[in-house]
Amino acid sequence: MYVSEIQQEMYDSAQRRGTGIAKRSIEYLSKKISDGNAVVATENGEWVGFCYIETWSHGQFVANSGLIVSPKFRERGAATLIKNKVFQLSRDKYPAAKVFGLTTGLAVMKINSDLGYKPVIYSELTQDEEFWNGCKNCVNYEILMKKERKNCLCTAMLFVPDNNKVNGVVSNQPENQYRNEQESNLSV
């Protein structure tokens, strides 16, 4: 019931910031929710925020995408709570997968860093063509293609589970610690 508001706010927010965000259809976002691959935060029946997961390269990678918070609820920690929940969902559903995200937002970079993500070059991400096709609606797509998908304006961040190896080297990332949820009426 919140999907059209979520979709519109994703678009409006990207326009206001002048940054890229891949546009997703109502059907696509609805399916993410109905399949249990999204986090929708509400407070007293009102939409607060949203984020979803996608799998790539036959489940080897999971992307946490589409983080958006309603303007009314920004600056209250909702984005951190939502990212924590969607990260936990990703790890529960795909414990061996590498979790990644692309962002131009400093706040999201900070949240990702707190979760144990590290900045990486684009070649460390999935090379699944479908993932990169999802960037076609972004205002920065031409930059991505001119750079031969080696970089863009987004920062790539990657979480590698302890049981995975990257290029034969065991990940030395610290154990991931989920934050304690703050007392709130916020439901996710």
C-alpha cells in the first residue's frame, strides 16, 4: 500500500540531490515486498522508509538497494535502522554472499562502513550484466559507460563474510555487530 509513495519519493529525492538512482517500477517494488526481500518501516501506519535486496551472480552477491526515507522522518535515525534490518535480512537469507552497495551519499557510506563494508573498486562487485543494466535509468549512466564500468560517481562498498575468500585471501574484517535498536514507535 506504500509502493507508489516510495517510488515517487525515490525519484523526487534523486532529482533534489541531482544524483543518480535507478528507477524501479511499482510492480518491481511490490514484488520485492511480497517476496520478503524488502524492509518497509512505518510509524503509526505512516510510511517512514524502505530498502530492498537483490541477488546477483547466482547468489554470490547481494545488493542492498533503494534506501529511501520519507522527508518527514529524516534526521531521526530511520536510515540507520532500515539499513541494519536490510543487512540482517541479506545475511540471514544469503549467509555466504558478499553484500554490496553503490552510493553517492555520505550518510549511506557511513552506515555501510559501520556495518563492516569496505570501499572497493568496481571490479570487486558482481559482473552480472543484469545488475549493470539496472544503471541505465541513472543520470550518470553515460559516465559509467565512458569509464567502461570501472568507476562512476557512486562509491562501491562491499561486505565480505568471514567464511569467504577474496582472491585466495581470507577476509580480515571484524565480526559484524548489529546495532541495538533505539526505543521508538518505528516498525520494520
